[in-house]
Amino acid sequence: MPFVDTNLLLYRVSLDPKERFKQEIAAEILHRDDLFLSTQVLQEFYVQATRPSRSDALTHEEAVCLIESWKRFPVIEGSIHLLDAALAARERWQISYWDAAIIEAARIAGCDTVFSEDLNDGQDFDGVKVFNPFKSV
């Protein structure tokens, strides 16, 4: 079962012609029914997608509607357990706290794969492996 990082959600709504192929890949992935997300991913999506400096910024209502639709997937909520695991992972692998929280939310969900463009493709974090679906684009 794969876990989806924020960048897939952002590419799904991108109107930038240079990101057309990434948008199509993201759309294909998000049509699956076996994905996991976290509250962090949904929160990051909202902040980035509605950012006023974004040329194709979504309205609050548009972003909320999309988040509601993505809540059809299981969503891992923030917890003290996730915080502690992410802090330990951040130290162990020398990655950002936010990336560590993605890895550890995936682990809590029982996922063996994280779809992400932000982490190193192929890197294995003790059984949670990163896959960049955009690497050939």
C-alpha cells in the first residue's frame, strides 16, 4: 500500500503547462483506491495550493472540496507517537522533520512505499521505500 506525499496532490491541481505530464501521472495515481495520506499532507496541500503568490492558486472553497474528496483514503492523524517517531527518524537519517513525519506516518499506516518527489528515489527507510513517479518526466 502506498503513501502519498503532498507534491502529488499539488501536481494534480496544477495548471502550469510545463507540469502537464506530472499532472497526468498524479491524476492516475490518485484514482487508485489503496492509498494513504496524513493530516500533514492535507494541511501542506491546503497551505501551498491557496498561497496567494501561486499563479494558479485555489480558493479556500476549492481546496476544501479537494481535501474532502481525498479523505476517502485512510488518513493518518498527528499524534505524540508520530511526533516521537518523526523526531527519531529525523535524527537517524538526517532529513527534515517534515520528511521524517511523512516516512513515519507511512510506517504507522503499514505502507511499504511513499510516492514522493521530495525524497531520494529508491531510498529505503527500514522498510519504507521512496518511489518518485515523476523521475522519468
